[in-house]
Amino acid sequence: MAVELTPAVFASMKSLAQTAASRAYIPYSRFPVGAALQLKDGTLIPGCNVENVSYGLSNCAERTAIYAALAQGYQAKDFANLLIYMPGGRLYSPCGACRQVIAEFFAAEAEVIATCDTEQQQRWQVAELLPASFQFAPAQEIPS
Ligand code: THU
């Protein structure tokens, strides 16, 4: 069930994501990203990107927010939608790795909203971001 994203909630999520982006650990890319995950109870959870000298270990803002929510005891059934903020005057879409993780925890019709430093925004449903996503078959369906 999609939770309605009112203009006031949108503004709060964007503000939280911008603050999170200001805390990003980005010595390599210098590209800060912030995320705000809205839970169905209205709680907002921030995330930022955290890079590593071994570049492949870097964690995107979207995944940081999702993992933080899980660490706080929330579950997939509690997740409503996810906003991302990337600085500048254009919109970016989530990376492939994040799409797979988003698909793991959000309903197919949940919304992902991209924002930037202008009033522009773009919204996708999770199923649009990762169509025909891999679904793990129950063990008894796997041929031995
Ligand atoms: N990044 C995110 O945090 N989210 C995305 O969806 C795309 C990329 C981060 C990873 C890296 O720290 C920086 O942006 C440049 O790719």
C-alpha cells in the first residue's frame, strides 16, 4: 500500500536528506548524496553515502538509510517510500546496486523520489526502477 506523500512530508524528507548529504563521507568522489526513508508510522530515517579507500566497499545513501532503519528494528513491511537528494541542478536516478536492495525491502508500488537543488523532482515506482527483478524460489522449487 502506497503511503501518500504530502507536500509538507516531501519538504521534510528533502530537508532531512540534504542534512544527511552534508554528513556524507566522500573523500574520493566529492559527490554527497542524502536519502530519507519514510516509514508507514511517519518516522523519517536519513542516510548518506560512505566511501572507502577500497572504492567498491563504498555504500550509497539509499542503502545507508535502509540498513539504518533495519538496525532500528523496522522491517520491510514498515517501509513506505524513499527520497534521494543529489546536489546540483539536475536529477539523478539510483544506482543498480541500490535498485536491487530497494526491491528487496520496498513494495513494488512504493515510490522513490529523486530531488536536487532545484524544484524538480522525479518519481518512480520500485517496479519501474527494477523491472523483472530476481525473486528467490522456495527451496522445494529448486531442481536438485
Ligand atoms: N551514490 C549514492 O549514494 N547513491 C546513488 O544512487 C548513486 C551514487 C554515491 C556513491 C559514491 O559515493 C558517489 O555517489 C559517487 O558515485
